[in-house]
Amino acid sequence: MYIPFINYTIDALTETLASKIPFLVIQRFAWPGIMAGKGFMVSQYIEYEEAFFHASQMEQKEGKLLNLPEDLDKIEKLVAPGSGYRLFLNKLKEENWNKRMLKIYEKHIINYLRARTPFTRHDKIDINFSIELGRVKASITNGEKEIITEAIKLIS
């Protein structure tokens, strides 16, 4: 299982508090190998307006906007050892994550392309993964047609 995001642990929370980043958007995060409902993506914001905009783009019950230190107890429960939850910071561990995703999840991606897209095996296809407002997206294009979908659909 490959997860290209930085783990958000109690140490990371301590660093967030020390750096005086006041706003966190915590949202549900699905990924292979993470039990449904147990994964969360954490996005940090210094400005309230940016955090509020991010939170306003989420679906109902997808996540919450937290204000530190007032909401510290809510996130401490999630990052506590043994909680069963996995949190990830909305930052990448490495720059070449896109290539690595394509290599590691190649079979799943091919199955998705064959079953759920109009592309043929003769099309030259480019796939790019990106993070938008805490969501991992995949852009699939053959130069003429483009499909944008949740990355989890391609890799699971």
C-alpha cells in the first residue's frame, strides 16, 4: 500500500500548535488499506477566509473546520495512539508521487480505464493526480477527451 501523504500524528499536532496555525479542515479520506470511515485528510490554514472557503466546498458530513486551540480536544481524540483513525496532512512526502501512483496501482487503473471510460487500448492516455481542497483527483485525457474523477475510483 502506497500513501503519498505525510502522517498527521500527535507530534504533528504539537508542531501545528507551536507554529500557531489556527485553522484545520478535517475531512474524510478514502484510500486502499485504510478502513472505511477511519481515514482523514488535514488541511492547515492561517487565514480564516481560506479555511472557511475549503469547508464550504465539502459535502454534508464530509468534514469540519476546527479552530485551534479551542477545538484541540476534537483532533486529539483522532490522533491519540490506539484511536484506530489515520490522519494525513494535505502535503506530499515526495515530488514523484504521480509516477509512483501510476506504477503501484497500474492494474487497478487499467481495469478502471477498460470498464468505466470510453478510451481504447490504442489511445495514448495521460493520467495526472492532484489534490484539490483535500480531495485526491485524477485527470485522465487522451488529448481530446478529459475525465476528472476521484483518484480512489482508479486505485481501488
